Amino acid sequence: QYSFKEVFGTLVAQRKLFDVVAKPLVEDLIRGKNGLLFTYGVTGSGKTHTMTGSPGDGGLLPRCLDMIFNSIGPFQAKRFVFKLDDKNGVDVQCEVDALLERQKRDAMPVPKTPSGKRQIDPEFADMINVQDHCKVEEVDEDNVYSVFVSYIEIYNNYIYDLLEEAPFEPVKPKWNSCNTPVRNGDFIPPQSKILREDQNHNMYVTGCTEVEVKSTEEAFEVFWRGQKKRRIANTQLNRESSRSHSVFIIKLAQAPLDADGDNVLQEKEQITLSQLSLVDLAGSERTNRTKAEGNRLREAGNINQSLMTLRTCIEVLRENQMYGTNKMVPYRDSKLTHLFKNYFDGEGKVRMIVCVNPKAEDYEESLQVMRFAEMTQEVEVARPVDRPLCGLTPGRRLRNQAFREELSRKLEMRGGPVNGETEEQSVSEMFLQNFPPLPSCELLDVNDDQTLPKLIEVLEKRHKLRQMLSEEFAKNVLAFKTMLQEFDSSVVSKENYIQGKLSEKEKTIAGQKTELERLEKKIKTLEYKIEILEKTATIYEEDKRNLQQELESKSQKLQRQASDKRRLEARLQGMVAETTMKWEKECVSTLPYLLETCNAASKLWVKDEKLKQLKAIVTEPKNEKPERPSWERDREKPVQRSVSPSPVPNAPPVRLRHRRSRSAGERWVDHKPPSHLPTETVMQPHVPHAITVAAASEKALAKCDKYMLTHQELASDGEIETKLIKGDVFKTRGGGQAVQFTEIETLKQESPTGRKRRSSPSYPDPPEDAAESEWTDVETRCSVAVEMKAGSALGPGYQHHAQPK
């Protein structure tokens, strides 16, 4: 079960759906606020039908257009009074400039904007024949309005202008994206457009075609022209499946009239530009059900990706509002969400129509759609504040109209019709009325001498008056001619000045156009670089995430190893402590027995010595001096260091054999310190092509790639031991050389008879006393304890502090 603000049945009329969903958005549009309307659902659930409608029953889009023009019909401005710029703004120009631009546009050989007086295309005539005549109440009558429409589609995450006129040349072949000619004569596919941000931080499609329309028929004809270019395809779920998201944008520009109520107020700050976006989303679908392949599979992937991005943005907004977090909403992951970022940030009202198809095959996908739609109701979008009023007196338009009607009525009354005919008095008649009247010219008597003189007098007066008038007229004509000449000269000078100014302005405009073209090219280049940098940043971020995951795994592994090491150390310490305690116990238990054994041995040795002395006294003659004990003789002999036997002098000379180095053929540095002593070993190191030095130098290392150091030290048996330490020479980044040691060879001299040595040189003893001297010498040696100093560098060949026990 899911709950929504409004649920419509399968037989709901388009009128009821429009009144509940779209009518408040149109009212906000005319009051200067933005609106966004989505149709969302599974493929084949009726989104396009809800938005466009069917013959005889128009959908939301034609009804919105009809309501707009019913509301602002008598208050629309003439064409080109409002002029959209390329930066999502609008300018206002006076009636004269608008008239000049209309004449210039009529003279251009481009297709004109469809007019409302022409015949309506019967293909969509039934869709816009709305008889409801719905309109917005309380429209500001002191404003003038203009409507601009544009139609775009988002296909494979690229934005295309459906109203763009593709160049068509029947002579040259057309080329597709694979650089092969198209044989069917279709138009060249339009180039994708770029999203930009204006100075008010609103997103818009740069270079998009925006058409000014004056009626519902004209606006819907523009929509129908773009609808034919929209990408649809036949899939397993829908015969005419929309493969792109279509966006029909209605922009309403309004500005107040001036204080007189005649013309538009020429202040850009007072212009209000609001827009209503009607979005027909492509249907979400599963590729295993549509059996899509090739282009259809790629389209389905992009459609599902953009819808997933829309869901992600809504979920992040909901989480930020419910839990007070400040997560970044990923608007830029899709062109659809990036285009309508401002609506979710509070620039207008957002409404969504969820279309559900009750087919059993769409059950799981419909659940996903309704779950997402229910969640979107928890997102709150802040509404923008109302714009301040312009400060002019309301009702200016009506008062101006009443004033004009009264003025025309007064003019009709002043010079109006008399007896049904208009009498005009000529200038000549008014001129003749100023002359004196002619007297009666009738002669009744021959002798009448008064009539003719009076007539002559009157005629003379008239003649004089005529001459005066003609002279005055000639003066006035001359003055008027002079004034005309002065005016002509001033006009010519002004024309020349204006022509100079115009040429300067044209040069400036040409320079600005070239600068604009250069800047546009630079902008395109920078946008391309920005796109590349964004892709590179995305790759780097992904690498960073992977490296962070790898680092975390390695750190966890190191922590586990450290914990294992600590456990092993604790275990070993326990074993060492246990072994130490065991040996301590054994030593404590064995010590009394050893002491007893030593005491017995010393007593036995004393007895033996006494017996020997007694035997010597008994056996030797009395005239000879008694021999001293052997242990006393040994104590008086100086203790000498055991040395290796010297070579026999009579032995034949031995030829030294040179051992060939393992790395023969390479350049070596043979480093022999000054303290080097020649050894008498048979095997001697021999390195050909070597540079022999007493101290390592950078110059010698730079010429060679191998290094050998001869090191000598005293071995444990008292002989000199020679070590050959070898390494490779590397060049460092700073320009120097570094040596990496790789192996060590040891040269050592040993006695072939074994390592057993006597503590003192052997002296010839008498043969009869051989046995006695042998055991005495062993006894004497056993009685000497050799103690070494702690930390002594000398080997066991040097004896220190020898004391008899």
C-alpha cells in the first residue's frame, strides 16, 4: 500500500487531471513564478498520452497553452517588443525598434514563425480544440505579456534542440556519425547542446531555439514540429516507446506599462521572466524483458542511469532535510537533474504525475516506481519570495483607453457631420470674403453718373488690397523658402553626422561581433577542457577511492600481523621465562653436587702431588737437586699467544692462483685502504681493467659500473680475514653516484691439520718421563681458568687474567 496526495482512476477525464495538477502551475506562471511538471512511470504506462493527449481530448500541454493565451490574450505585446538574449535573460525595446525588426524578419528568406490566421494542421487540430475556455482570474491588466516556447530532448545523456532547422542541401550527400553517406536523404542529426549557468545561478540550454508565439494553435504547431523529430522506437513493451526525455519549456515575459499607459516601461529591472517546464520522461525498463540489443540496449542503460540519478538526488535532499545533514546532491551526474537543479533548490513548484500500468508483468517495476514516488512527497522545496511592485498607479491601461475614446468623440463632435454631409470651405472662398462687397452695377438711366464711379472705386480698392496681399504672400513665400533651405541644410548636415555615427557604430558592432565569435570559440574550447577535466577528475576520484580501499585493506592486514606478532612475542616471552625458570631450578639442584665433586678432585690432586714429590725424593740420587713440580714450572713460564705455524722455510715456493672475478668484462673500482696487509692465501682476487684507489672518489665511480671494497679484520683464531665487498654503481637523480652492495666474498687462511691448538708451545721432554709430562701438562692446563673482559674485541686467541684455581 502506498499513499499519495491524489489518486485518479483509469477513466479520469483530462479536464479533471488538468484542474488538479497543472492549473495551479499555470496560475503561478502568470504571477511570475516557475513550475516543473514530470510524468514518471514504467514503459507503456501512458506518460506521453497524459502530457499530449489524443484527438478530441487534449492532454496537459495543450490545455496549459490554451489557459495561458485565454488569460493574457488582450494584453499581449507586439512581436519583438520582448527580445530574449543568449544568456537566459530578456530585453525590452520600443515600438519603433520592434517594427524595424519585424520588417527585417519579414524580408529575410527564412521560414517565418507560424501565424495564428493560417489553416491549422488537421493532424493535431482536434487536440487543441479545447472548449473549456479556462483562464486565470485577477490578471494584472497594466502589464504586457509575451510567450516564448522551446522544445529539447535528452537522449543518451546529450541535449538536442528539436526546433533547430538542420541544414539541407540536396546536392551534397549527408553524413552520419560513422562518416559514411546517408542514402535516404534524412537531415543531418543536430549537434548536442551545452548546459550553462546564468548570472542568477539558473541553468539553461545555450543556443536553444526559442520561438515567440501569439496563440495556442501557433504554440502547439511548434510543439508538433519538434515532436516529429523526437526519438521513438519499437520495443517488446511498447510499439512507440520514447527513447529520450522531452522537455517543453514555456517562458512568459511580462513588463509594466509606463505612467501614461501607452508603451512598455523601458526598464530591464522591471521585467519578470517565468517559465513552466513540462517533462515527459522516458520509461524505466528491464533489458531482459525488452530483449534490447545494440542501440536499444545503450538507450535503455542511459535512461535507467538518468532515472537512477534523479532518485539519488531526491533521496539525498530528503536525507538532508530530515536528518540535518549537508551531503552534496549529485546533480551533475545526469543532464536531466543538472538542468532542473534550480527547481529542487527552491526556484519553483515541482509536481510529479506517476503513471501505473496494471499489467501483471509490470508488477515489480510498478512497485519500485510507487515506492520512489511516495518517498518524493517528503521532500520540501522552499518557494521564492514575491517580486516587489513597480510603484506605478494601477488601472493605467483602462484609463488610457477611456481617454482615447473620449478624445475621438470630442473630435467627431467638433467637426462632425451636418445634414449627413461634410462641408469644407476652401481657402479661396475665405480670401474673397475679406474683400469689400461690390455695389449694384445695374444702370437704369442714361444720365446715371454715380453707379460707375462707385464701381470703379470699389474695384480700385480691391486691386490695391490684392496687390498688398500678393506682396505679403511673396514675402511669406521668400521667408518660407529661406526657412526650407536652412532646414534642408540642417537636415543634410544631420544626415551626414548620423551617417558618420552609423558607420562608426557599424564598425564597432563588427568588431564586437568578431570579438563575440572569438569569445564563443574560446568558451567552447574552455567548456571542452572543463569536460575533459571533469572526466579526469572522475577517473582520479575513482583511483583515489580504489587506493583508499587498498590502503584500508593493507592497514587492516598490518594490524592483524601486528596483533599476531604481539601474541607470538608474548608466547615466546612466556616460553623464555618458563625455560629460564627450568634451568634456574636445575642449576640450583645441581650446584651442591658440583661443589662436592670439585672439593673431592682438589683433595685427590693434592694427594697425587704429595705422592709425586715423595716418589721423586725416593728415586732420585741425593747429590742431585730435586726436580720442581711440573705445575710450578708451568706457572713460571710466560703465557704466549697462540700463533699460526710459520711456513716452512725450506718448502718450495707456491705459485699464487688468481681467482677470476664473477663479473669479468665490466669496469670495476678496486678500493684498497692504506692499512691493507698482504695475505699469504693461495687464492688471490684478480680483477682486470680495474681502477685501484685508496679512497672512493666520485671521478672513479663515474667511469665504472662495479665496485669492490677490500676489508680486513682479525678472525677468532687469530688469523687475518679478508672480505671482498662487491656492489653495483648507479647514477642518482641529482647527478652523483650511489653504490648498492650485492655480495661479500671471504678469504681466510686455516691450518690443514685441524683447529685444535695447544695453549703453550710444546717442549721436548725426556722419553722416560713422557707419560708423566703429558698428564701433568693437561692437569696444569685444566687448572688454569681463562676469564675475558666483557665487550672485548679480541678473539679467543688472546688470554686475559689467567688465574689458577
